[in-house]
Amino acid sequence: MQVDLMLAGPPLVSLLAGVAILAWPKLLSYIVAFYLIFFGIMGLLPLI
């Protein structure tokens, strides 16, 4: 079950972000910033 959630996570987040950007175009910069910060931290965690 854990593997299914890991495989479905990024596409689901992308879909929700796309819908939010269509509804509120000003959110684009916040969504991109959050995405970059989140995945940057997740990429660095194994190194810490």
C-alpha cells in the first residue's frame, strides 16, 4: 500500500496544482516556489 501512495503522490499533486493555477493564476509563483522548496528539502534529507 505504501508503494501505491508513493506512485500516485506526484501526479495527484501536479493535477491539483494545475487546477489551482487555472482557477487562480496568481498562485503560480507560490505553487512553483513551494514545489521547489519541498523537493529540494526532500532531496537533501538523505545527505543530512
